[in-house]
Amino acid sequence: MSRVEVDPVGTDAGADTGARARPVSPLWTFGLLRSELTTTFRRWRTLALLGVLAAVPVLIGIAIKIETSDGGSVGGGGGQGGPAFLTQVTNNGLFLVFAALAATLPVFLPMAVGVVAGDAVAGEANAGTLRYLLVAPAGRTRLLLAKYAATLVFCLAATVAVAVSALIVGALLFPLGEVTTISGTRISFGDGLLRALLIALLVAASLIGLAALGLFVSTLTNSGIAAMATTVGLVITVQILDTIPQLHGIHPYLFPHYWLSFADLLREPFYWDDVLRNLGLQGVYAAVFGSAAWARFTAKDISA
């Protein structure tokens, strides 16, 4: 944590001692966020998660290269536009970015985010460091916001790790050139690259609801492992529910339902309906579970 000045007679009211603290400066708030980012990205677990995510496009690219080199063809399929990207990879390596994001978004990316979000508060409580973090003028609300912001940065970093790895592997193993959109039109490679960037940002934004859910779960327990397991378990359960036809009435309200809507950004022109539904749904989940996390955390008894 960054060095702060605390009134010797006490600390912020949210820090459990109930005494008065000096006013919080914007620089201290920035220092808190920087400290949370440093803590998150220095953990070996975080680096391992990013490494695994970056390895997925490598495996996909090598598998496609081997299959096509043997004279076979890459099997396509339905699946909301995801697997269909695989059939285009051999013609244009840029499609490996879209295929890798489609492959990691349902499982690998949410699991990684669930681990980081679930450990945000519960991990500190389990290690006995949460009380010391609260002995500072920022208080509980700013600390929770800093942890959520750090989790969102991880969402972006994880998505970028997949996209950059896929772009490099795609360029090394396959040709690059004009991009054929889902609508059948052709756009320049530069335009396709911009769309890949936009899609990566959209995928990262698709995880903000899950990040808030994981943070809320993290405030419910003092066990980091329990919080991580619960968050990942919820992701799996909700995705199973999203595949049951008899529950179609609730599907539009489940946070993963529109995750693969990013494929609509490869149409000409863009098809925004499901993309906007996805962003709106993530915003609702972030607001609801973010508020629940704040209510729980500000009332949480931290005695260790």
C-alpha cells in the first residue's frame, strides 16, 4: 500500500475505529488504485492466468495449421457465430483473433475473472491484511471501488492477452489480407484490425457484470478459495441454465446470454441490437451486485 498520513487520534469512520481522519486527497485515491493494480498483477496466480489465456490461441492456431497441412478442412458449425470463425482462419490469420475470443469467452475468460474478483476482498480477509488496508483515510467505499477497478483492468488485460497472442500467431501461421465479413462484403485489413480492437473492448466490457458478481461473493466470506470456487461455480451454473430450452424465458436476463454478440460487429453494416442488449445487461448486473457488495462490505465486521 502507498504511504498515507493518518490523524494520530484515529482513522476514517469506515475503518472500524470510529475516529476522525484527515480529508482524502485525489492523489491518495490514485495511489490506492495504483497499489491495488500492483498487488493484483504481481501475483503469480494472475500472471499464470494471463499466460494460460495467451496460450489458447497458440494451441488453436497450431491445431488448425496441422489439420489443414494434412489436407483436411477445419470443421465449422453454428454456435452463435463463434465456431464459424475457424473456417476463415486459414484464409486470413486475423480471424484467429475472433476465433480465440469466441473460444475463451464462454469458459476461460470468465473463470479467470472469477478467480481474481472472488479473491479481491476474501483473500485479504483470509490473509489478515484487510483490517490494515482499512486503517487509512480512504475508507471502505474507496477501497472497494479500487478493488473493482483493478478487477476491470484485469478483464481488459486478459482480453488483450488473448487478442494479441491470436494476432501474432495468426500472422505467423496464416496469410493476412482483406477481411470477408459475415455479410459477404470485403473490407480492408486495416478496417478489420480496427474491428478486432473494438471486439476486444466489447469482450472486456462483457465481463463487468461478472466482475461485480464476484466482488459481491468475495464480501460474503473470509475464505478466498471459497469465494473463487463459488464465483466460478455460478458462472458454470448460469451458462448451463442458458442452454436449457425450457428456460428460454429467463435466458435474456442471464449475464452470459449475449456474450457472443460481438460477432455482429463483423457484419456490414454493424448490427447493434444484441450488442447494446449485452452492454445494458452488464450495466444492470454491475449496478445491482456492485451495490450489494458495497452494502455488505460497509457493514462487514472485520475483527482480524
